[in-house]
Amino acid sequence: MFFKEDRTFREIQRRSVEDWLSQMEMHDDLLARGGVKVTREYIQFLQDQIHFLQEQGQLKDQFLRKLKEDKRNLIREREEKE
């Protein structure tokens, strides 16, 4: 059976990080405020990488399914000729 992925923890974690970054934007220290932008950009980069790798994995899965199906068809054809 397949279950829907529970993303509750990830959503809580994401909101917590966003809240913390929002608080850091109001910080008196210029370096702390500057780091918020860099951190958000890095988080976005990582999310983009995750999405890219998931798509790439799906393409590999499709290719392997097709390859497996082609192999089965080739075996059937050989058996029918014999």
C-alpha cells in the first residue's frame, strides 16, 4: 500500500525558520540582518535542487520501466520463435 507523505513536521520546521528569519530582520546588528537575505536565497536554492533531483529521479524511473518492458518483450519474441 502507498501512503501519502506526511509533511507536518516539514511545514512546522519551515514556519519556524521563517519566523526566526523575520525576527533576525529586525535585529540591531547589520550583519545579522544581512545574513537573512543570504539564508533565504540559500534555502530557495536548496528547494530548487530538491525539485530538480525529484524530477530527474522520476525520469530515471520511467526510463528503467521502459527498459524493463522492452527486455520482457524481447524475451517473449525469442520464446515465440523457438
